[in-house]
Amino acid sequence: MKERIKLANPIVEMDGDEMTRILWAKIKERLLAPYIDLALEYYDLGIKHRDETDDAVTAEAARAIRRHKVGVKCATITPDANRVVEYGLKKAWASPNATIRGMLDGTVFRKPIIVSTIKPAVRSWVEPIVIGRHAYGDLYKAVDCVVDKPGKVELVYSPADGSGEVRLPVFEFRDDSGVVLGMHNTDRSIRSFALSCVRYALSERIELWFGAKDTISKRYHGRFREIFAEVVAAHAAEFAAAGISYRYLLIDDVISQMMRHRGGLLWACMNFDGDVFSDMVAAGFGSLGMMSSVLVSPDGCFEYEAAHGTVKQHYYDHMAGKPTSTNSVATIFAWAGAIRKRGELDGNPGAMEFANKLERAVLDTVESGFVTGDLLGLVDPPAKAKASTDEFIGAAAEKLERSL
Ligand code: NAP
Ligand code: MG
């Protein structure tokens, strides 16, 4: 029996719901506990415990991430009216991810997990295209209205100190009805976003691209471009030391270049672009079960998770005693990401090496043709049969054991 790797500082562990909670326990038992002493600080974000604590546990977990800098989170239910009934909840609590993101002022980066046997829809993509989405403002905090009779629409800014009011004509409706929209963002939010992108690019040592449309929207999009340039300039020495660069491009130029790019970069997106293009990139790379995600705060906290949800239908099957074939790859990668980051921050090469071997074991399992149902139609050469949830984790555990 080899000696277990020890961590000097805690990883904040956030347990979750449904099928991913089942995966969570199996991953810890089969892939982690035998090899590494994780010094975990445990928070149960399962829906029952959030309800019992009036959701205080979510805020406690976010504060713990701020303290320890590294967390790993299982997927959780964001309750709607149906879930309130299903789980007998006091109310429809807020999304834990939104609460944690708000408290850490962080940005979510989604990164596809690449295997040689799944060919991306875009032939040139060989390395991950990571998308960072600004998750505040623009269209998502806009006011809009329908104009159904003639009249003038203006944008009015009234400074709180009573100084000169600004009035800008938006449009004068004369003989047609229509729609208008007003939206905003704040320098602080844009700066936090830019800083999180800089942190991520430095952490992964990959190029940073930001695309907007400042030729048309000179002030609004122009402000984003300016702030990005300032934040990057303040980290120029670190970029040079890491051997990475920053590029601003027009958003349409980003799109056309991305379709011919090999990947291996961070694409920072304004809110709407991130909403749309993250789904395009995810679909282009294959499956939700192969998409990892990390929340990065401007002051350098990292929270890892899978991008998918709790895989509800698989959980209902599991509870009904039926076999399941749920993909655990993204959840295992979340653990590997947290362990590697902990190792990096603590100067613990053993932990970093373990994280690499854990990822390698999982990728080798998939590449050897041993896959869960979601990947069955995607892998080439085709797999003969689908592995159950347990069989997949068991096969990865065997490969890991052999590699250590
Ligand atoms: P989901 O859990 O992402 O699953 C949607 C569908 O995608 C599944 O039914 C399954 O398709 C497929 N899928 C996703 N992950 C998979 C995996 N690991 N292995 C195999 N197939 C996978 O979304 P949902 O079922 O709509 O949502 C369930 C709950 O998750 C909701 O309560 C929602 O609030 C929550 N959620 C949480 C997070 C988070 O915590 N980060 C994110 C999103 C959603 P098939 O059924 O066709 O096999
Ligand atoms: Mg979307």
C-alpha cells in the first residue's frame, strides 16, 4: 500500500443533489480516498440541507472559498415551483451558483474536456476553446418597452449632484409602432470580469481574446475594450513571464477566426455573446458530460464543478432500481482541477501529479472505448456497449491504480 498524498491546506467541498450526489460519493470512495488525504472542509449544499438552514449554508460555503481559495462543487438543484412541491421546501431558494458567484464577484469559465476519439464538429479544433462569460448587465438587466403610438423616445441621465442633465434622442416614432431598449453595465463589474479573465489566462497559460463591436458601439462596447486594455496592461509583466498574449478583435472577426483556429485559448465574451457562443462551443465539442467549469474571482479564488446539472432523470431511474449510465468525467475533472490548484498554491508537486494522473486515467478509459451512454454515438471507433455509472468509475479506478 502506497502512502497517501497529504494536503497542507483545505479544499472546500460542496456536496449537491440527485444523480451527481451519487457520483460524488462514488468518486470520493473509488478515486480519491485510497490515494489522497484531502483535508476537506465539507458543506452540504444538497437541497434538504439548504432548506433546513434557510440557505445559510450556501453563504457559509462561499465564505469558506474566500478563506481557503479552492473549492469543488457538486451540481445542485435550483428549485422552481415543482421542486418546492417535490422536496417539500419552505421556498424556492436562489440558485447556489448565483449566490456563490455574487459573493465571490467571480466569472465562470467553461472548458471542454477533449478526447482523441471524439472529433469536434469543427475540424480545426484540437485544443479546448474556453469561454468566459461576463455574467452581469447588458441585455440581462435591460428595460424595454413597446411603442404603439407616435412619440419621441429619449435617454435621460440625471446626475445625483444636480449637475447638467444629459438627454439623447433615441428615436422619434412618427407613422410606425416599434420597440426600444435601455441597458447598462458598470465599470466595477467590467473590471472584475477582465481581472478574472486575466487570472484564468495566467493560471492556464493560454492566450486571452476579447471581442466586441466598438466600431459601432463606440462608447458602450468601447468602454469594455478600454477597461480590458487597462487591466491587461497592469499585468503585462506576468503575461510576458507566462509567455502569453492578449488580443482585442471585433466580435465578427473572432467568430471567423475561431472556425479556423486550433483552440487552446480563452475567449472572453460580453454577456449575450457568452450566452450564445458557449452553447455553440459546447455542442461543437460533443457532450455536456464532457464540459468542465470553474468560477474564478478577481482576487484569485477558484471553484471547480461540472457544467451540467444534477441529471435528474438518471436519478429517478437510479431510485427506481434501474441501471444508469451517467457520465462522471466532468465531475472527476472538477476534483482534479481543485486538487491541482491546491497543489499549485501550496507548492505540493505530489498533489499536482496525482491530479494529472487522475485526469489521464479517465481520458484513457474513454479513449479505450469504455464509455457511458451519452458518448456512445459520439466516439470513433464506435464503442461496443455502454458502461454503467459504476463500471465506468471502476474502470477509471483500475487505470488510476496502475498509473500510481
Ligand atoms: P442536466 O442535469 O444538465 O441534464 C440534462 C440532460 O443532459 C440529461 O437528462 C442527460 O440527457 C444529459 N446529461 C447531462 N449531464 C449528463 C451526464 N453527466 N451524463 C449523461 N448525460 C448527461 O439538466 P436538467 O436535468 O435539466 O436539470 C436537473 C437539475 O440540475 C435542475 O434542478 C437544475 O436546477 C440543476 N442544474 C444545476 C446546475 C449546477 O449546479 N451547476 C447546472 C444546470 C442545472 P438524457 O436524459 O437524454 O440522458
Ligand atoms: Mg445559452
